[in-house]
Amino acid sequence: MKKEGKEKIFKRHLELRDYLRTKIKSLGLTLFVAEKFASPTVTSIKLPEGIDDKEWLKILRQKYKTEIAGGMGESKGKIVRI
């Protein structure tokens, strides 16, 4: 981190956030948070109606070796977090 520098690290996080959000929208999925509130480290996606979050997370983990988190509190079962 010292070698790269915090400004470059912050810039990279913002670029990756923007890239991920663009790709999510291109898949027809809906982001949970408006652009002006988007975190540079966590992106939340609304689950499409009728999708079982636990089953979807299980498929991602087992088939694609990808671990992402479900929602918490009021958003539990409604979103996933990357």
C-alpha cells in the first residue's frame, strides 16, 4: 500500500465500483443504492422477484466458487452484497 499510495488505491476502488455497477445494470439487475450514495467497497443488488437468495448464493458458491453476502436486517432476502 505504501508503494502504490493511498490516492491510487482510492482511485482504483472508485473505478472498480463504477465498472461493477455498469456491468450489473447491463445484466438488467437493479442496484440497491443510488449513484450518489454508492460505496467504493460494497455494491448491493436487488434480487429479482421470485429469486431465493439462499439458493442463489449457494449456486454462486458451489458452481462458480464465488462468495458474496446476502442482505441484513430489513434487506435480508431482498439483496445481495458484493
